Amino acid sequence: MSNRLIEGIHLVKEYDGSRVVDNIDFWVKSKEFLTILGPSGCGKTTTLRMIGGFETPTSGDILLSGKSIVSLPPYERPINTVFQRYALFPHMSIYDNIAFGLHIKKMPKSEIDKRVSKMLSLVNLEGFEKRRVNSLSGGQQQRIAIARALVNEPQILLLDEPLGALDLKLRKEMQLELKYMQQDLGITFIYVTHDQEEALTMSDKIIIMNKGKIQQVGSPTDIYNEPENAFVADFIGESNIVSGIFKEDKVVEFAGTIFPCIDTGFARDEAIDVVVRPEDIEITADVRAQLHGVVDSTVFKGVHYEMIVIENEREWLIQSTIPHEEGKQVGLYIAPDLIHIMKKEA
Ligand SMILES: Nc1ncnc2c1ncn2[C@@H]1O[C@H](COP(=O)(O)OP(=O)(O)OP(=O)(O)O)[C@@H](O)[C@H]1O
Ligand SMILES: [Mg+2]
């Protein structure tokens, strides 16, 4: 038996002939935290709405435990959704908003009371039962929307940028809380965000999309350490990306210099992209220096210094705990395993 709980197969969505989701395949295991990450307009919400049953795919299929669910309406899927724009019932109290799904299931009042107050404490809004929706801040409303979805204990919860309206500090707290809730309640999460840090912090598995297509699927560390193309590398973190030539196995040329690396399997003299993370370039005065440049700027960023070094008109972004003064001549060294070689984007 396959351990795929939800599976998308050759999923396509077109609006007026233009493809916004372009033949994607993905799957998520039970109790997994899957994040769909990508820039605005890349098709994240559309993908989520197809899984939830609010949009019908133009072609392709969605399987739940191996059975197609595309013809099922949203309420017949064991799935709840927290929408990108919170959709609370404005004329109801907070209590009635959260209890809505439980009332429909005809749960006894005492049990509903218990669950509502448990959910309110989970989202840090104890005692808010009698408040009106429009007396709450955007962030509080969003937390109520999360509580309202979780209280039904769905097998799968879809969340569309649920923390987008919150300020940074609250967002960080809620990220951790959501992750705890997900593990605690054993719910499968499919989470949409355009915030790469949020995705890296929370997910078991990340799908990176651009222009309706999947660019890469992997664990946060896979995606961070081994981006498959320049789009992913650029999107997932600040990176130095330069064109290079793959000379032979474990040898690459860029910035007019030959570097040892650990990559194999590209063609001889193939044009490739080289990605180097800012924290992976060492500023050194010793003989190991492979490139030479001048420090153009140094800015303190709290944990480290961020420096721009100009080498032959190329800018290298470098992060280090040791600052170097502007105008100083420096050498740069990149260890072989910190040079990432990627196919040029088609
Ligand atoms: N009902 C619709 N009719 C026509 N075009 C649509 C419709 N819904 C979405 N689109 C288009 O499909 C593309 C993908 O939209 P989608 O909402 O899935 O993006 P997204 O990745 O969620 O973006 P964001 O991060 O801004 O929320 C966009 O170009 C959007 O304008
Ligand atoms: Mg969206």
C-alpha cells in the first residue's frame, strides 16, 4: 500500500485558456507538514482550492488514500480550509463562529463548550467567547479562523497564508504554535506561503512553485543546501549566482578561475550556474585565496556582518562574524563542498 494520503496527478488549471497551474504532480503523507512556497501569482491558492474542492481541475486528478475526490463537494472531503482572507461570520459571536461546524454535527452543548474553550486557549484568546468579530484585530480574527478550522479535527487542514496579517513577533509565535498543534493533533497540513523562512521553519516537505510549475520538492535542508536551479536558489535565500563552465567531474570554472568542487555528472564544458551562499565565502589573507577583491560595504546585521566585495566588477555578498573595513583588499576562499552547480534554467 502506498503511504500517500493526498496525491495530485498531472493537475492543470486554466482560466480563459491561460494555465495558472501547469501539470503538477505531488503527494503528501499522513501527518506530514507540506508547504507550497512560491512568489505571488504562481498558483498556490489555486492549487489549494482544487484540493479543498472549491475549484475543479481543468485536467488531472486528486486522490485521497488512492481514490479520486475531484467530483466530491468540499463538505464531503475530510478537509478543512483556513482561507487567505479570513472568512468569519461577522454577525456571530466568536463562540458561535468556532462552534459552527460542531453544531452542524449535532454535538452536545457541554462537549462544544469544552472544545471551544480549548481552541481559544490554543490560539491564545481565552475568554473571547462573547466578543463580536468586528471588535477583533486582523491578527485575532485570523487566529479565530484557525481555531474554527481545527476544532472540527479534520484529517487534513489546508492553510492559505494564515499568518500573513500578523506582525513579525506574533507570526513567529504562531508558527511554532501551529507546528505544535499539527504534531499534537496528528493532522496533515498543506500550508501555503510566499515566505521562505516560514516554509523552512515549519515544513517537513516543501514544494517550490513558479509560474504554475513545480521547481523543486524536498525537505527544508535539501532545498536550502541543494537548490536544483537558479530560481530556487535565489528564492530560498540570498545567494551569489554566477555563470560558469563545468570543466570535468569535480572541476568548475567561474569568475575566470578554476575551482575544485564535488559535483559530477554534467557534460564537459557545459554552461552551468554556480550558487554560493553568503555565509559560505571565507575572507582570508592566506595562500588559499582564490579570488581577490575590495570590500565595498560592511553592515552589521545583528548576528553577523554583511559585506559586499567587488571582484572584477562582480559583487560578492558575504556574511561573516568578523567585519572587514570598507576599501580593504581581501582574498576569498570557497570550500569545494560549498560550491553548488546547477543546470541553467530552460
Ligand atoms: N477565478 C480566476 N479567474 C481568472 N484568473 C484567476 C482566477 N483565480 C486566480 N487567477 C489567476 O491565476 C494566477 C494564480 O493565482 P493564485 O491565486 O493561485 O496565486 P497565488 O500563488 O496564491 O498568489 P498570492 O501569493 O498573491 O496569493 C494569477 O495570475 C491569478 O490572477
Ligand atoms: Mg494566494
